[in-house]
Amino acid sequence: MPGGESEDQRQFREYFVARQQAVRRTAYVLCGDWHWADDLTQTAFMRLAVAWRTVRDREALDAFVRTCLVRAYLADVRRVWRRRERSVAEPPEHAHGDDPTSRVAFTAALRRLPARQRAVLVCRFYHDLDVGATAATLGCSAGTVKSQTARGLAKLRELIGADDAMTTAGEGR
């Protein structure tokens, strides 16, 4: 289409518009920083744009973008400069009916997990992926997913339990 948008460009634009916010929310859950989430979202969609014509199964686009997102996050965590630069973002708006105190405590505990455990838990429980799909997304074995899930959940329970104990102790004053 001379001077206009090609069919591929139109399809990509429509997919981007429909899924950008959901991908951004997932990125935020992974990294805990809206600015970093924007960077990760952009990276995931750039990788999709480059591969757009080679993706045969349009039903697999969400999985492709999720894999790009998680792998971009894990690659960023490994970079030395990312460890030094930490911005503090406001927590996201709370869904109607959620307990803001519990959500903040959970988010804080999730941020204290190692990156791979956090990524596994986000894939398994935020995106409701099974062990095999999570392993494919992270590029690791099913056994690694299982062990990282168990360790991550145990650590979350420990951290949230410690936070609850501190809150309860503080209320007695």
C-alpha cells in the first residue's frame, strides 16, 4: 500500500493497542517500577515487531510477548547498572475491593525475592501458566520451575509472615 499502512503494520498496531496495558502490568509485577516496566514493555514489543512476519500462529502472540518480557527482565537484572540504579515508584492503583495494606505487603515481599523466583511466580500464578509453559517462557527445565516455585512461595510466606508479626506487634503499643 503506497503511502499507507501495510496489512502487517495494521495487525501489529491493533495487537499493540489491545495488549500494551496488560503487558505493562505484568512488567510492573515483575520489576516493581513503572518506568522500568515501560522499558521492558517496549523491549518486548520491539522484539515482537521484528519477528511479526515470522510468527505463524497468531494465537501464540501473548505467549511470545510474555516470553520476550520475562527474558528481557531477567537479562536486565543481570546487568550491573540496573543493580545500582533503583527508583522508587508509587504502588499501582488498587482494584476495587482489594485490601491496600495486604497488597502493599505482598508487593514489598515479592520485590525481595530473587529475580528468577519472582519471574517463576508471576508466570505460574499471575498468568496461570502450567509448569511446562513456564519452563518454555523462562528457557529452563520443568524441575527448575518446580524448585523455584517452592522456594519462592516459602520465602513469600516467610516474608509476609514476618511483616504480619511486625504489624501485629506494632498494634499492641
